[in-house]
Amino acid sequence: MKINFTRYLVVVALFFCCNNFTTAQVNVQDSLALVDFYNSLNGPNWFYFDNWLSDAPVPEWKGVTVTDNRVTELSLFNDPTGNLPASIGNLTELTRLNLANCNLKGKIPSTIGNLTKLKFLSFNSSWGLRGTIPSSMGNLLNLEYLDFLGNKLEGSIPESLGNLINLKTLELSGNHLAGSIPSTFNNLTNLEYFRVTINDLSATIPSLNKLKNLKALDLNFNAFTFAGMERIATQFSFANYSPQHKIPIYRNGNKLSVQAGGHLENNTYKWYKDSVLIATITGDNKYHPTKSGQYYVAVTNSVATQLTLYSETFNYVKSNSLTDATANTLYSNAMVSPNPATSNTTVSFNAKGKYTIAITDFSGKILLSKTGISSATKNTYQFDVSKFASGIYYITITDENDNKQELKLNRQ
């Protein structure tokens, strides 16, 4: 049926062309592309398929606009379901392609870059588009409106989008885009609305100082820090950039720190232990806990005042340094061997009475533990770490008086 109808369209198109009929029709290339579009996107099951693949002239097909024998607009809602065919790139006279609220799936074909006359392109709320944004979209130099809201696009934003100097609206929200905002976006001097909310973007936000026509800028619900955000807050008072994803806490010895970006002197760090504020520090991202507990930090910036960055919670176990442990007969000569380890490792230590040994990962999560009662001055215990991923782990020895000793284990 598909083959026969395709031949029918070709014959009809050629007939009209050769006889100079004034009734609007479409050329062969566009005819074939429309048929492929219909069959690839589940056309037989469309609820609104008015006149598609019927004897009616193509301009009477729902959502199709024809000008001078070429398809110039294609606007369909809700019905199309499936993968966009590569032949969509053959509709080279399209100025408007609107497939909002459709159930599109798979990748955007790179042939989309052939539609160089497009001014309007929307895949808003298609929900199923995956893969990366094709760099070929940088060819759409006439584009004024680009909308990818509500899909599953991933990877980085192509720098080639910075070529779209006529763009007024750029909507990329509600995807899984990562990496940074390209510095080439500072070339989009006609841009009025720019939204990338609800993604996984990070890194320093580039200068957008040339975007003098910008009226809306939404950067919230990403993984941005104050890196570049101070400049955004200064240049665009209307920008939305809060909240952002939580930032990790890093441990180095007995100190905790976070990387919040921005100028350090502008940052204030409020440290919490077990949900109680215990320290407020300005200009220093490090904190030295004195007790074990659950720690997190809230960071504010005196320039980008809209945003408060919250850290993940870190389970901090206070430990003595190896030097201190050697002076303490309780843990004299504490060691782990072999270290680095690939399968089994043995912890050796001096202890009296009850003790607990726990192996934790970088976040403080307990992976293995052992509780015992010392029966000799020198104690040993072997752990199987063969199922651990490569990385650094902490072995904490605790006696019945809550004295602690921490050792590092390198799992290779």
C-alpha cells in the first residue's frame, strides 16, 4: 500500500507540474518526504489525520501548508508517534516545523540541519527525544524560535548553536544536558528568552554581556555554583538561578571543604552538625570538625544573593593522626597490609577490651564492620575487599571508650 501510494503521489505531482496547473501541489521530493513522515510516525493511528494520504490535494492535509508547490509549514500536535525519519531534511523550503506535544522517540536526525529556511522549530513536550542535539543545527541561520522543552536530550550543548544569530527564543529546559553553556552563546545578540532549567549543566557560566536584548534567563535546577553566577547576577537582575543541585563535601585528613565557586571573599559558609548550626565562616571554604557527626554546609554569596548552595551530608568520623595513635598504647603500631590491596587486607592494632572496626567509603557509608573483644595485646582481622571498586576507603577502629583511629586503604 505504501509503495503504491508513493507512486501515485509522484505521478500526480509530475502531472500537475507538466501541465502548469495553478492549483497548489507539491513537488516529488516533498511528496515522498510527507509519505515517509506519515508512515514513520504511526500515521494510520493518528486521531486527527484529516486527508493525509487521501485523494485530497496536499494543501488540504491537516497541518501542511504549501507555497509555490513546496511544503513551507508542517504543524501537527499530539498524534505523531515514533522516530523522525532522516527524510525530514528533504523539506528544504520549510519555514515552520511544529511537532509540540507529540510522542517523538529516538534521536534527532542530523539532516535537520538541511532545513536552512526554518524560522520556527518546536519539539516542545515531545517527551521521548534522546541522544545529543545535532551540531548540524548550527546551519539554521534563519531560525528565530527553537524549543526542546520536555525531552530526554543528553550530552553537551553544541557550540554551533552560537551561529544562530537571529534566534530570539532558545528553550532547552527539562532535558539531561550536561557540560557547560557554550561561550559562543554570547554571539546570540538578538536573544530575548533563554531557558535551560532542569538539566545537569555545570562549570563556569561564560560571559553573556553581549545579550543586550535578553528579557528572561532561567538557569535554575542545574549543577551550577557561584562560578560565573556573580557576573550573571550583576548583568541580569531578572535572571532565575536558584536552586541548584547539591555540591559534594571533600575530606582531607581532619578537614572538610566544599567547592562553591565565585570569589572566596564573597562566600559565607554555614556549617551544620546533626542539623544544628555550629559555625559561620566568611572567605574560607574549609572547616575542622572536633566531633564525629553528620555535617553539611550552606553557602551564600554577597553578589549572587538569590542562590544558596547546599552540600550533601557527610558522615564525619573523628580520628587521631597516626602520630597521635603511636603515642597512645591503645592503638600503637596500627596498620593495614597489604596496602594497596586487591582482594584481602589485614588490619593490625593494639587494643584492650571491646573494639569495632568499620570500613567506610568516601561519603562515610559503612561497607563492612567487625565487633570483637580483644584477647591479646596484638590483634589482627582480615577483610575481603575484592568486591570494592578501586579507590580510597577509610578503616576506623573504635574502642570501648570511644577512642578512634582511622587508617586509609587504597583498593586497586
